[in-house]
Amino acid sequence: MVKIEIEYTGSLHSEALHTQSGTRLQTDAPLDNGGRGESFSPTDLVATALGTCMTTTMDLYAKRHGFNIDGTKAVVVKHMVSQPVRRIGRLEVIVTIPLPANHPQRATLEKIALNCPVQKSLSSEMDIPVSFSWGDDL
């Protein structure tokens, strides 16, 4: 169990405390919803959670199997929709892995990324196309 404490600090800003580590982060409403865009919006954090979950779960596997994926990157592009309600409609993900395309663990790593806990927690109504680029493609 992890506890996160959130305080609304005014002007569409909140501050969250990760009680286990003491790390803090701030949020702001996005520009297109009346905020100043001075920090991550709550929906930006959903996109961030997806990308970091993919890279983290891939690395957990890699470490258990004796190889390294340092330098792996995920780019997540968030698209909001307003109908029928404002929500994230699409998260486009590109994962770049600095290993050769013929790496023996390629299929497993891709499957792990596609099945990370955040991915499995998101609504099936959300479109989430994911593409992978391997070292040979860079």
C-alpha cells in the first residue's frame, strides 16, 4: 500500500506528497481548461504513469534476465476529447529501446510493456496505440 497526500493550494494548483519517499510534485490545470500550464496537469500524470510503467516493467524483466535497457525512452502524446464528457481519448505511445531489433527478448519486452499495470488499469474506451522502435531503427 502506498499513501499519497494531496493538498489543493489554490489557483487550480495542487501539491501531492508521496509519503514513503517524501517526494513532492505540483499540478496545474492545463491551458485549455483554464489553468496556466505551469506544471503537469492531472491527465498529464496519467500519460506519464503509462510511459513510466512500461519502461519500469520492461527493466524489471531485463534485470531479472541479466541484460540492460538503460537509455530506453517512451514518448506519450495525450489527446483530450470533450464529448460526451471531458476525458483522455487517446494516448499515443512510442517506446524506443536501444537494443538490436533481433534481440532474443524483443517479443517478451514488448508484451510486458503492453501489459503493464497502468495499461491494464485504463479504460477500454481510451485509444492507446503503441509502437516500438529498436536500436537498428534509430
